[in-house]
Amino acid sequence: MHRIGFDAKRLFNNFTGLGNYSRTLLRNLAELYPDNAYFLYTPKLVNNDETRFFLNSPLYNVHTPRGALKAHWRTWSVKRELRRHKIELYHGLSHEIPVGIRKTGIRSVVTIHDLVFRHYPTHFPWADRQVYDYKFRYACRHSDRIIAISESTRRDIVQFYNIPPEKIEVIYQSCHPRFLQEKSPGLIAAALSKYQLPNEYFLYVGSLIERKNLLGIVQALTLLPTDLRLPLVVIGDGKAYKQKVQRYIAQQGLEQQVRFIQADFEDMPALYQQAQAFIYPSLYEGFGIPVLEALFSRTPVITSNVSSLPEAGGPGAWLVDPHQPEQIAEGIQRILTDAAFREDMVVKGLAHAQQFRGEPLTTALMRCYESVLAQ
């Protein structure tokens, strides 16, 4: 039995990519390796449907800071708690580890998801970039092992931080098990009714920010023959970029064509499974969990030919230059008009997705922990 600590800030406070990674990883660990003691450290926590499992399960020990200095707790003071709880190994689940953890004798592993701020610096405020760069660099240099969530991220770590490749292990992420279950026609019909959606539509899921390139999908819609212009359902939120896309939609008279909705997490598998195609032409991703969710949903995927997205999408995905809406439109047209091609995409995509199931990935993670503890 090992006593393993985790930076659980994202698990309890983030309900997109980083939070989903943390929750899936901890759920799989406790299910497959229940004999270990799992300690979750978070400066604050949200109690909701996504986090309640971790708050109520006896498999996890959840700890929050006492006193006022919550902002610096993860970076500095949490080390006292780790020593008090006799933690053997600490896993920073999102890019950082406590400063000086080496001096405590506690082993450490860090997950690096992406170095997007190095690729697209203008998308981030200057001060944020300095903080990220310091934390990421420190974690890469001072952890005992780095987990990269894709080969693409591994290459970035080597390039930007000059880290020896042998210190970095690629362990892909899985998605929530609910995406692996085929939904009944009745459940799908109920979800469509709940959100007032038609039977046929294209789907986008993700943050509405410049890098995710929703505008590229909307531009592709304008290039399609009118009989192939299915509605686009957009699940995600954003501010300035969302308004930019909505202005374009209004200019093109596509208000009836694009539906922005907020969907409950338990309805997501049904909405994926009913989509005619999942479209995700992001400019850069560390991995791209929505692509994986679509593959397990037996939904054809159109995604980008850059960063980690070919790794996530696999041989069944239609890969595009994200700056070329006409390539997205071409993929849509092929999927809607060639049934054999569509079926081939689905079969290849589902076969590719099997390597991202929870069990093999969690086994690889535990092997990583054991090797670090044995050093």
C-alpha cells in the first residue's frame, strides 16, 4: 500500500479539460488499485454532481488549507501537510509541484498537458505567461518524472525546456466511462427533446476561445450546398470570442443554423451519439478529450492535422488544415453523402479509441509511480 498525494485544485474547481483529466484519473486509480491511500489537496472546493463522488467516498482523503494564505498553499505550505500525512509520492496533475518538495524526501510526478502559451503567446496576458513559464519549467526540472499526455506535448517539453526525453513518459488520458456506453433510442430522444434539437446536426464541444476555432466551422457551413447545411450544435462557453463568432453568424444570416446550448454532463453521451459528425478544428491541443468522447460515441470526427490531434483522432479521423474552412466543408460533404466512407470512419475510430480505455492507462500510470518510488 502506498500513500499518494494529488494536487486536486482542478478536480474540485474546473469542469472542462483539466478537471475531467483529474477526476477520470483518480476514479480509475481507486477502482483498480483500492488498497492505496489517496490524499486530495485543494485550496478550495466546489460540491456538485461532478465532485460529490470524491467528497463522499472513503477511498479519498480530501484536505483544504486552514488559515488565510490559500493562494500560496499549493506552491509552498502544502509540504507541511504532505509530511504530516506521510505521503510517499505527490502527483501534480496540472503543470506544477510544490517548491522545495525534493528537500522533504517525497517523490514527485507532474503531468504536463500542453505548452500552448509558448505557441500562442498573444492569446495570454504577459503576466500569466511569466507565471506559467516559471511553474512549468520548475516542475519539469525538479519532479522525478514527467507525464506528457501526448507525444506532441513530449516534443514541446524537450524543445522549450531542454528536458532529457527519457525523463518524460507519455501516458494518454481517458474519458469518463459514461461515453463508452451506448445510449438507448429513448434516452437519445429525451435528450433531443430536453434541448429542443433536431434529429440530425453537427456537434462542437469545447471552450469558445480563439484557439478552438469555432469560426472555422461556421465558415465551412457557408461553403456547403444548402441541402447539406445541417444545424451546428455548440456546447461550451466563452466571452469576447463567442461574441465575435455570433457577429459573423448574424452577418451571414445563419442564426437558425447555429445553436448555442449548455448541456448537463449526463446528457453529453446521448448528444455525441446522435451527431452526424463531431467537428473540432482546433489550432493546438495537448490532447483533445472531446475527440476521444466522439470516437467512443461512434461519431465521425473532423479535426486538425496539427499538434496532438492526429494522435487523438487516429486513422479514422478526417484531418484538416484548421486555417482552411473548405477542407472542413469537404469532410462534412463526404461524411453526409458517402455512407460506406462514414461507416469506415466510425469503425476505425472506435478501434483506435480502445487504447485510451481506463484500465491500460491506469496500469501504465501505476507502473510509473512504482518505478519512481523504487528510485
